[in-house]
Amino acid sequence: MPRLRLPAVAPGHGDDGQAGGFSRQLLLNLVGIVLAGTLTLLVQKRPWTRRRRAMSKPAGA
């Protein structure tokens, strides 16, 4: 029988080690997604902050 690759099926077939691996991989993927999203927003925020400051300065200042 080929190794079970579906996380929902592995525990039902007594393959708890594989289910733990799936859980770790899922957690790693979610952490990576959150980290990438946070970094993207921080990088995009910088130009908008500069632009807002430049627009709020009085003319000739």
C-alpha cells in the first residue's frame, strides 16, 4: 500500500508519525505566509508614509 499523503486520512490508518509531519509542515507554511504578508505590508507602508508627509507640508516650507 502506498504511503498515505492526505493528512485527514493518515491518523485513521494508524500513521500518527505522518500526521505529526503534516501538522508541522502546515504550521511552517502558515508562519511563512504570515511573515511574508507582514514584511510586504511594512515595505509598502514606507513610501506611503513619506508621500503623506510630503502632501501635508505647507507650500514653500
